[in-house]
Amino acid sequence: MEFDQLIERAMAVRTRYAEYEQKHYGTSWTNEELALGFVGDVGDLVKLVMAVNGRRNIPDAETKLAHELSDCLWSVIVLAHAHGINLEDAFMRTMDELEQHLIQANSA
């Protein structure tokens, strides 16, 4: 699957969540609430990484870790879209910057 297809799928799911939120709560989540939800997902992710590495006891941790990583990716995609950020372009620029930093650090 291409990255733009991942974005389309993530946004389709977000639209369905927004409809659900509107129906049940009278409003959909704000960007700030989406970011807070992401923070909660990251907390769950950390616990699962600890479990997979033997520091916590969580049954079926590997499967749950895959799910939580996907949740986090979904949140990042949704937040980027909400803020008008082309995530694919931003990612490539950031990787270029990191590589350049490493080249400079290794030549010093």
C-alpha cells in the first residue's frame, strides 16, 4: 500500500469517528483532544514495549504492540492532516536532516 493510501484510509476512519462523536457527544474531538488521545496511546505503547522486553507481564504483548503502533501511526497521520502538514514530505526532509547531521558528526 502506498503512503497516500494509508493517509486516505486513516482520514476515512477519522471521519467516521467524528460522526460518532458528533452523534453521541454533540461535537467531534478538537485537535487538542486528538493530541491528548495520542499521548494516551504513547503511554500504552511504552507499557507494551516494556512487556515485549520482559519488564512487564502483559498477555499477548506482541500482538497488542502491533495494534498500538498502528494506533499511534493513525494519530500522527490525523494530526498532520488536521494541521495541513504533508507528512510524507516532512518525513523525507527530516530524514535528510538527520542523515546530514550524522555525516557531519562522523566527519568531525
